[in-house]
Amino acid sequence: MKVKVLRIFRDKFTKEIYTAGKELQFGDESKDRVQDLVTRRLVEVVADAKKEPDNNGVSVSLFDREFEKKTVVEAMRAIGGQVTMNMKEETLIGKVAALDEDKTIALKEALGIEVVKDENPTPVDESDTGF
């Protein structure tokens, strides 16, 4: 965790003096120590190492097109898919691949892809084994 010193202070553990404007780096094990410094208004948090990754601009390739990850996640949720934004792109694509035909058509429609439905499907003669 990265913090910026707001007021001059002496660290009670290291006895080092920190001046205003200096940036310090603390590990996860120092979370309580950072919280103490923040409540005493000696520092402010600049960057948190555990911050959730920003998924803006991440694209996913589906059905020979590129979509923003957020768009695909929202479309999957609209058709009842169990997906989240923090899911890896590979996992999201796997969830799409696991959809049955009806759900795939619904997803394409939710993504704005024109779906061509075959009105006269060719009947399959199951008695013909091909031998």
C-alpha cells in the first residue's frame, strides 16, 4: 500500500522522521499501522495494492467479432448466465461455449448480432446408417 505523508512525524518503530510530501510503501502486513497513521491524519493512502483490476477497455472475441467485456457480461446476465466482471476472459469464453443452442441464439440477439434462423431445416433420415 502506498501512502503520502501529510504532516511531519517520527515513526515510533524506526525512529525515522518523515516530512510532508514524501511517499512511503507499506506491505499488506502493515495494514493496521497504515490505518493508525491515516486516522491520526499523518498520511493519506495514494494507491492500494489490492485494488480491483480495471476491466475497462478489455475486449472479448466472440462470434468473429470484438466486444467489450462489460457488454458480454451484461448480455450473459440478461439470458441468465452466471458470470461476473472479475472473471478472466478465458473463463467467460468457456461459459459462452458451454451454452446450448437456444441460449447461444439469445446471447447473439442480446449482443445485437443478427441471427439467421433456418425456416426449412433438412430432415435427417435416421434409418440411413451410411453402410
